[in-house]
Amino acid sequence: MAQVFSSHDFEGLRGPQFDGAWVDEIGCAALDKATNQPNKFLDAKSSESALPKYSNGARDDLIQMQYLRAMAEFWRDPANNPEATLYDGQMVDPDRMFVWAWDTRPFPHFPGNAALWSDGKNYGRGHWLSGRVSSRSLAGVVAEVCAKAGVSDVDVSELYGFVRGYRLNGDEDARSALQPLLLASGVDAVERDGRLVFKNRDAHPVSVVTPDHLVREGDAGQVVQTREPVVDVPGRVRLNFIEADGSYQLRAEESIYPDGTADGVASSEVALVLTQSEGAQTTERWLSEVRVARDKVTLMVPPSFAVAAGDVVQLETGEVSGQFRVDRIEDAGAKVIEAVRVVSGAYEAAPTPDVVVPTPTVTAPMPVWPMMLDLPLLAGNESPETPVIAVAASPWPGSVAVYGSDTGDDWGFEANVPRAAIIGETLSPLSAARVGQYDRGAALEVKLSGGALGSIGEAALLNGGNLAAIGDPLTGAWEVFQFRDAILVGADTWALSMRLRGQRGTDGLVPGVWPVGSVVVILDGNIVPIPLSPNRRGAARSYRVGPASKPVDHPAYRTLDHTAMGIGLRPFTPVHLGWRRDGLGDVTVSWTRQSRIDGDFWEPGETPLGEAREAYRVRVRVGGVVRREVTVVTPSWVYSAVDQLSDSISGAFVVEVAQISDRFGPGLFGKVSVDD
């Protein structure tokens, strides 16, 4: 339904005739006296930057809260915002009032991330609601604590303050819960007419005491003054609290009296969330209070004199002049009052510079690069069945968790990887080289995922330093090698030279060439063993690897399957294979075994066998086809001319020899070519 109004009758437009009005924008800066001019703001880069009238420029989060509360209460009151007659609702729709400003930038990274957002320094005294809407009024918190303790007759009408956060354990009584909060906020709690009254401390006198108000008793003076020695007053006040506008870290603020006449230190700790400025203002107030409160007075007034504990009175007795807060009243016919001096400056917070709390850079959890390796025994004291895992990631998530499962759905924790491994890919090929001698070929260039390498001396090299594995994760074949020299030749790119190849019994895995793109893993303390019971050797098992801070089903986890063969049990390759043919045509092949355990002890004596029994698998091949396979128990074997004729061998052939383990089976084969 449409109505027509005269443009000359402005008053006719007033009243609830139309749909409820929307208030597009209200707001108030968190700034001293900002309600005088709610549109004013501070921004050094803006030509419109200005303080509200009579503002001292201090940050004031409470006035912003009170402004929004007043606006909401006013417009929800039908006396101020009447119900319409032509539609359902009030003249101004209180549910359509929009507040400036909620910032979509996440708090506390705005304002904390100054490198990303340069206007963060304006946050403290700005219009932003982000980080403030979850705060409570001090009056509301005190009333709630009292209510939970069963104390309902309380008066918080004169209590003002802003509480960003307050931690309680849950087992405190009301006094223990309230005391730190009231102490930090400068609040007195007094009982008046059976009611518990909370009010902020100030220096505003409620009455004036003149000589005419005093009661004289005997020869005693009307006002008794005392002053505590300065040595009894702390010269330094320290407060520990929880820092606001950041990641809630513990912080300490300290105030020191400038004259240095007192050495005492008073420390307090509150589980209260404060800004750095509020912490400093609190310690300044405490220090000022204890200094001024050295002056105490005792006096008597008639019973009719209206004064209560917590009140501030102005003494003008001739003997004493100033404001005093009543701490105690004793009713002894006359009222005996004990009071301490107060000054208004102690309760007026001075403007302090805004401190932007830097926040750590948050990086979303990303998948890691896990690598499972079956390796021979390196130090000799490892569990021979267990594989190891190497994990790289950029950025590193702090620590990485490894979960295992036989079925792929029931994941159990296996290991924690605290540090990133050094993993890389080769940028140049690595050709085969003789085992037991320096590989002086071209430097192997490796692009690393991170970390740094270094050159070592020959003694450190021969003692097992700079150990690495090169191989193909798809096949699970890994050659263990060492390098003496490591030179940085590019970004995360290293040239490795003076190498020792086929270490720890992997000489049988040295191919003709490791191609470009082969994986290199540095075998240092950053690789972690994965527990595996001996009966699980040879069984496929699934693993999920990802940031330890996330659950196992998080998308940042990677799944990989691995079958651990217990390479630590694999016998080393026999070496020094040789042969000789006698006049009858019989060929005697001999070799020297290597020990996979305790083989580096050079004192005279037999090299440890390392197995339950000595046995070898011997094969004869011609053109890659096995013509004969036997098992022997000594490090030599005679291939008779009769057996050669039986195997249809009339020319050259190859003899392969591997040591046998009862737990693993044959190890890697060494070989020798037998010519005519």
C-alpha cells in the first residue's frame, strides 16, 4: 500500500508509517571519550585523522563496548523506537543495525602481522570489533562469579572495566576467584547494609571533613597521623599476566620508583588477559598507591556522619589536608575511622603508545616427503629387522608422526620424527667404481631438499663419517656410500667427491650407472627406525606419515606401502673371488667372506662369522642361465671337469657366490668369470 505525503509537511513523514529502517552504520573507536564524536579516528596516513572532543588519546576498549550496549538498549526500547501500525516491527529495525567494523582479516594476525598489513598499528584505538566482541564487562564477570558462589545480593552498578579473558581452575571459592581480578582492576569490595558492593577506586571525595565534624576524646589530638618508613615500601612492582592481542603468552611488566630510596620488590601474578599498556598502567597504579598510602590517619566523627568503608573523604582539619580512602570503621559510640591517603593521578591512566603484538607466521600443514629404506646394519647396534624412515618437508611442521597398519584402516602410532632428513636427487650420473678404493670420478651433483653438508678429513671418513644411500625408492635397492668432500655449487646443490662405494655389504648393488634423478639420503641422526617384530618381516604394511600436530586422517598425511625384508640380516657379499684350473680341467673357486657384525675389529684372530653356521650358495651361469647351483660349507668349491661336461659347458662361464643366513637366506652374490 502506497501513501502520498506533501513535500511541505515534513512532520507528516515522521512516525512508523514505512518498513523498519535499516541503520547502515554505527560504530565507535576504542578511544578515550570516543562517544563525544564516534566518527573520529586516528590514522597518521589520513587527512581526516582527529581525536574526539576532550579526548586524551588513550586506548579505551570499554567505551566502545558501552557505546554499542547503549545503542542496542536504546533502539530496542519501544519508548524510543515505537512499534509500527502498518507492518510488523519497530520503526528502526534493531536487527538491521550494522556496526563498523568487523575485519575479515583474521585476528590476531591482524593487527599482529605487520609485514602483511601495515595498518595494524591503528587497531588498538580504532573502530575494529575483531578480537573485542568476545570480551566481557568487569561488572558482568564479577556478578557471574558471585552468582556461582551463591552470593546474589551484590551491587556492581558503580563497577566499570573491560575483561578480555580470565582463567579460573574451577575449584576456587568466590574470594580466591575475585581477588586477582579486583586487585588488577583497582576495585574495592565492601559490605553495606547486608549487600556486597563493588566499586572502582578513585580519588573523588563523597564528603568533606572539617574540624567541626571531628569528635575529640580526652587530651588526644583530633587527627592522628602516621607515616610508614620508606624502607617498608617496595621500590619496584612487578606483574605477570597473559598478553592480549596475540597468542596469549605470559608476559611481565615492571615499574620502578625513580628516586631509588627503596629496594623492595613486590610481585604478583594474575591469570588475566591484559595488553602490554594495561599491564604497565596497573604496575604504575600499584606503585603510586603504595607510596601515597604510607600516610595514614585515624579520626573520630559522630555516628550521624554519613561515611562508609571504601569512600573517599576530603580532610580539611588544619592539621591534615587531602583525600583519604576509608579502609576501616569501628563503631565505638563515635565512628573511629582509619584511612589512607589517595591521589587522583594514581587512577587516571596516562596515554601510552600502542604496542602491536607480533604473531608467528602460520603455515597450513602440507604433505611431507617420506622415504622408507631397508638398509644394512650401519652402526652395528641397530635392530636388523627394522626399516628406517627419512622425512623431508618445506616448511618443516615441527615433528612428524608415523602410523602403521596391516589392514589400511586400523592405524597405530609407530614413531615420531623430530627433525627433517636431508634428501636429494642427483643432477649428474654416478658410474660404477671399484669397492675398497677411492672413487675419484666426476663429482656427483645432488640437489637437496634442505640442510647442509660439509667436507671431512680422511680419518673421519674411515671412521664412518658422511654416510649416504643412493638408490631407487620404487625398487628398494640402496647402495651405501661415503664422500669426503662436499662443495656447495648452487642453491641447495652440492658436489660430492672422493667417494667410497658399496659400503656395508652393498657392493653387490652397485649398478653400471646410477642415472640422473636417483635419490640420495644422508644417513645421519635424522633418520628414524620404525619398530617391526621379526615375524612381520616380508609382510606388506601400510604407513601414514604427516604433521604430528594433526590426526592421522588429516589430508596432510601421505600413505605409503612398504615390505620390510630385514636387510640388516643379509650377509655381506663374499670378496676376493678367484679361480684356478688344474691339468685335469677341474676348476677350484675360492673367496673370502665378510662379516656383517664386528668385522672392523682388526686384532689378530678369526673374523666373526655373524651367522649360526657357515654356508654358501654357489651358482654357475652361462649367458645368464643357471647351469648348476650347490651349497657348500667352506669358502672354496671345486667344479670338476666331469660336472662341467655334464652341464654342457665347454667355454667361459661365471661363478656366483653368496653367503647363506638361516634367517635371511642367501645374501648378495659376488662373481668371477672363468675363461678357457
